[in-house]
Amino acid sequence: MKGDPLPPRTGKTVVLGFRPAMPEGEERGIVRNPISGAVFIAEPIPAGVTDKMTNKLFNLLRNYEGYELVDLDKEEDISASLLSSEQGISDKETFKRIGLVFSADSVMVGYIYRWQERKGSDYSADRPASTAFDLYLLRTEDGAVLWKGKFDKTQASLSENILDARTFFRGKGKWMTAEALADLGLSDILGESFPNAFK
């Protein structure tokens, strides 16, 4: 899975990072993505996963020139109310408002739909790790999607899926954790989309 080509130099970007498509405590079911309108089967996402993934995203983005990044964790003057949609206000409209507060050109946000941890060890797994998430770069002015990326993968053994040998070897022949699998996915959708975008 990978993202579309990123647009060149988007200026100041608020990194909102990841949100759970379905928080802990809810039942597995169908959700509609508030940005794309696409329908997905989602599962409750464990606490802490979105924060961890957001930190990884921010650190990866810092490797590329062209973005002036706004890290909300370091912005003490933003209130929690900005991050939660008002009644009757869509997520997309909320993201636009946050972008405007910081005079940003764009906002980056994503949703995590599945985070199934591996059951077993590095070399013997009863159930492989599985994760699914997407990521969007929205223009603050009108909420238009400037870029998007998606990752949806359940690790398979080499004998089960020879076509996905790349994942097998990048995992050093081991059964990966959900975090390790997600790390590969995040690097892929960003890394394969960024060539020459910031030069």
C-alpha cells in the first residue's frame, strides 16, 4: 500500500496525526471515513496507539524539507475544545478551523481502523499482526484533499504469500508485532510518495 504523490512544498502544516476510527469499548463494526466518505470495517483501537503513531509520523515528516510543521503537543495555547468537533460540525470542518488558528496552509490527519497484535513469538505465531490506517493532507482554505495514503496489511508467511516476500524479508524473517508492521506501512506510504516533492 502506498500514497499518492505529495504536492510540492505545502508550507506550514499542522500535524494532527492519527485518531481511532473506533475507540476502545465499542463493538467491531462499519464506520464511514469523515474525509473520504469511504466505508470500512473497524475494530476498537487500544489506548496509546494513536499517540505512538502520531509521534512516529511527526518524526518521519521532520526528515523532509519543505514543510514547516506544527506539533500540537508543544502548543500549550491550543485548547482541548479545538480538537473535538462541536455538535453539528464535521471532523473536516474542525480540521479546517484548527489550520486557520495556526495560520497553516494544510492539516495532516489520519484514522486507524485495525490494530491486531501478534499472538506468539518472533518465529512461531498463532495469529499474525494486522493493521490498517489511512492518512490525509487537507488544504486549510477549503478542506480539499491534497494527498492521501493508505496501509492495510496482515502479515503472511513466505510460503503463504510469495508475492509479499518484500514484507517478509524486511521483517527479517520474523513474525512482526503490530507496531513493527505499522512502522513499515507508515514509512512506505510516506517514503514512496515523497520523491522530489521537497527539492
